[in-house]
Amino acid sequence: QSIQAAELAALRAEVFSDPMVTIMSDQNQFRTPSNFMPMMKYELAQLFPFPGKLHLKGKIAEQTVALKRSEEITTLRELILRTKKLYFELYFNQVARQINAKNQEIVSNIISDAMALYKAGTAGFEEVLKAQTEKQGLNEQLVMLEAEHESIKAMLRAVLNQPSTYPLGDAEEQWSSEYPFNYMTLENIALDNRSELQGMQAMVDEQRLMAELAEREFFPDVTVSVGYQRMNNRFMGRTDSAWTASISFNVPIWIEQRQLREVHEAERLAQANSDALEGMKAMIKSDIRQITAKIQSAQERIAIYESGLLSKTEETLA
């Protein structure tokens, strides 16, 4: 809706202002006899801004449209990112609960074995207590995981704009293929496609166009008027009529006090937005370096788990 409103504003930005209609009646009845001649006057006036002003206003309005469109893209991408994060959290919680169930099964078997050894007199009761304490810790962890599971599902329903009773199943392990995370490639993609950067660039362009528009205020706007008047000529005993035409314009004599300051204001805002844009680009580059480093670290950890740690853990458990 905001985009559509901005588009409508852009369409009307280059349209002339409404013309002015003046109807004037002079009927002097204060004294009799009177030499005053009653008159009716009709006038139509149209303001014509200095050439280029309306076009610049249209260009400024177009930058507002571009900003609104970038905000829509940003919102959509944030929604996608939020949904993916919640989905991965749901999957992680799901696997954590599965691991908890397996651990509880293992600990239950250990408790049974420890009780058997205690009854046989080959082991002390402290082994049973250790296993039971571990079991209680797993039960506490399961309660927290169950609460977290419901919280994640509630947030997912909110993101999906669904009621609290909307059914959600388990997450499925369907991951996309690995992507070659080259820093320079990712940096170029981000700088070319980040909607936030496009929105900030639109703000820079808007202020630069406003500076140009303020410079056009150095020159006057012209008002063209045409009129018709009818006068009762009492001396001649007839009615006279005439057509009139006039041109008027404002005189920008306060240029240094008003228009020039408007130019400087817009130029400084444009520079401020440009500096903010460069800061955003630097932050994006830094974020990409951090994220690629995290991905590389995660891949190395996965390789360590797959190559040795899992097999050694299984041997130790056996």
C-alpha cells in the first residue's frame, strides 16, 4: 500500500496547480446620484513554475517510490531469513530431543546393570546413585527442550500468520547442496543486490535532486491571467465590455536568506546519507568476512566429527 501511495504521489508531482478563478462585482449604492459605473469582472489565472521545477519534483517522488520498494524487498528477505532460522531451530530441538531419548535409554540400562551388580555384591550403591543423578539431569533437560519446542512452534505460527491451533509437523532434513563461499563473489553479490543499499542510494539521489530544485527557486514563477469585464456606462447610456490579460511573477530577493540555505541544507543531507551508505557497505563487507569465517570453522568441525571423533566416541561407549 505504501508503494502504491508513493506511485500515485509521483504521478501527480508534475501536474500544474489548480487555476484560480476570480469573480468581482462593483456595485456602488452609497450615494445618489452617483457617477460610479457598476462593473462585473471575471478572471482566470494559472501559475506556471519555472521550467524544470515540476520535472524535478517528479524525479524526487520517484526516489521515494524506489525507497518504498527497497523496504518491501528488505521486509520479504527478513521474513524469509526469520522463517529459515526458526525452521533450523525446530530441527535442532527435534534432534536434541531424539538424542535425549537415546541417552535416557542408555542411562536406564546402566542403572539396571548397576543395580544387578549391587545386588550381586560386586559393586557399590554409589554407581547406582551416579546413574540415577544422570537420569534426573536428562529429565530436566527434556523438560526444557519440550518448552523450547513449543516456543519455536509458536513463533513459527506467528511468522506464518496462523492461529495458535495451526498444526505443525516435524522438521525434515532436506538441506541444499553446499555453496562455494568465495568472499569476493559474496561481496559483489551483496553490494549489487542488498535492498538496504538501494534504499539508501535513493535517499542520496533524492537529496541531490532537492538541491537542484532549490537552485531553481532562484528564478521566479509566472502567473498568467485572462479576464473579461463588463461596465455600465451611465454617461453614455450603454454597457461597455473588455478583455484583459496580465502576467505576474514573484521576485526572489531573499536568495541568500532562503533559497541558498535550502540548497546547502539539501547538499549536506545528501552528503550525510552518502557517508551512511559507505558505512553500510563497510559493515556488509565485515559481516561477510565474519560469516564466511564461521562457515569455514563449522565445516572444519564437521570434518573432525566425521573423520575421527564419532568413531572414537562409539568405541569408548562400547
